[in-house]
Amino acid sequence: MTTLTIRRPDDWHLHLRDGAMLEGVVGHTSAHFARAIVMPNLVPPVLTVADAEAYAARIVAALPEGHAFKPLMTLYLTETTDPDDVAAGFASGKVAAVKLYPAGATTNSQSGVRDIEKVYSVLERMAEIGMPLCVHGEVTDPTIDIFDREAVFIERVLAPLRARLPGLRVVMEHVTTREGVDYVMSQDSGMGATITTHHLIINRNAILAGGIRPHYYCLPVAKREVHRLALRKAATSGDRRFFLGTDSAPHTDPLKESACGCAGIFSSINTMSCLAHVFEEEGALDRLEAFCSLNGPAFYRMAPNEERMTLKRRDEPVAYPEKIDTGAGPLTVFDPMFPIHWEVD
Ligand code: NCD
Ligand code: ZN
């Protein structure tokens, strides 16, 4: 048996939802992760610092007994977001970042930004105070192919934004393409990127080849194999600009297995096991800690966790449930399609 001990990890992009689903999933994150950047795309969205405070209290109330977990709250940027509210929330530590969703890009993004000019006063203020902007980096132009939406976003939105506000700290969330990786690598340390577990494991064949598999559908959608390989290289490189954001995004089975299924993959339970497998395959187990536990806090200017996590590699595969029951309904767990041998101790 091989063991690996790392600092306790954090998840820099997570969907916890609310109500019964929150109750059903939060313990799977807090069992492993010390902190998570919690996405604000609830219905209705988390718009103000007061909304974020109330949501943080609901998350903490839903934690299983004995779990130590700190939700790092985000605000959902709209064309009417108040720069003073954002700045006060950041100064008090009640919010850690602001999230930019292009309107219509993904789940519950209808209230997102249509005209970026309208949010520049908020972005300028954030640049002044060093507050990170998390970006869902896809254009929504219906004439742009869904597999190209990230690359086009970089060209049309992200590069001009960085040129106009070079001091703004930006996280390109769930980067999925070689173009995204190359762009981040061309930038200074004010630019970071999260990478999900599943985008290191699946390419678009998982969704489409041999039948349509809704549980592998997420946004941004998984791309060609060359992109998966570029993501693996970036994640396992140790480069400080890349860190883990699982984008674990629970939707119940009836909502996924539908004529128009929701986007999102639920991976909180087995993410650390899957990542150990990936890093072992890449001969980079010594860089798992950088990706999961060091680079994220460095970007967010927070101290890394002091506690440790030990992963053990067993000869026999570890059994994870195919689905879990939540008060909101059954929820399918990400299946990496390989036997998992790593287990969190
Ligand atoms: C997320 C969700 O369901 O909230 N879905 C997803 O496929 N990742 C939204 C998002 O992060 O785009
Ligand atoms: Zn997400």
C-alpha cells in the first residue's frame, strides 16, 4: 500500500445549492475540503452581501456535526451590482470574489451580464481593492459552436478586459481548452484558472460516443482529447496559476435524464481519489498538493490549511456509490470509468 500525505485541500469552484440538496451534498465536500468558493447561481441568485451572509449561515447550519468547513462566498455580478456593497463585503471578509456569468451561458445565468460596459464601475473598484473576479468564460452567441465558445470568449471578452484593467485579478473558471491553458500561461500572476476533476478524465466521447450519456454533460462541455491532454499537463505542472475547482454541480437524476437535461457533474465524493489516480498516471503525485492545497490559497491570498489529508492506494478497487439519495431526489456520482484505488484515509 502506498500513502500520500498533503495539506488539506480546498475546492475553488463549487455548487452547493440550497435546501434539501444542500443538506444532501455539503457533507461530502466538508468531509475532505477545508474551504470552498461557493457559486452564487441559486434561484434567486446571491446578489448582495446580505444574501451571501444568509446563504453562508444556511451552509454552516447544514454541515454534519464535527465537520470544520469554511464557505468562501461569492456575489453574482449583474448590471445593477453596487460597487460599494461589493467593496464592503470584501473588506469585512464576508465575500471572497465576484462571479461573472455571461447571461444565458449556463445553469441559472439568466440574470448575468449582457453588456460588460455596464459592470466596469464594479470591476474597476475590484481592481483597486485586489478582489478576484471569477469568470464563466464562454460566449453565448448562437452562431458560435458550443465547442468553440471558450476560445472565442478569450478573444472577444477576456483579452480586452485584461488589457483595459490589467490590475484586476481574474480566475478563468473551469478552463477546458488548450487555448484557455495557453492564454492563462501567457499572463502574469494576476490571472489564475481552475480545472475540474472531470475535465482531466473525460473528453467529449464520454457524452456522445455509443449513446448519449447525460451524466457526463456539463458546462463548459468536455472537448476533444487534445484539450484534455493540455489540461492534464497544466494541472500536473505545479504552475501556480492552475488550481482545483471541482465544479461539482448536483442535479437530480430526473433533471439530468431528460429530453433537455441540466448541465452539471457531481464529483465531490470521489474527487480526491480520482485526482490521485490522474496525478499518479502522470507521474506527478508530488504535485497533487500544489494543485489541490497550495496554488489556490496563494492566488486568493489566503494561508494554506494547516491540517493534513492522507490518501492510501489500495490493491483492491475502492467502491463508491453509483448514486446517493438526497432529500431532493437521487443524485448520480461521477463515474471516471476506471477502477479507483486511492482512498482518503
Ligand atoms: C453548473 C450548475 O449546474 O450550476 N453546471 C455545470 O455544468 N458546471 C453551472 C456552471 O458552473 O456552469
Ligand atoms: Zn460551476
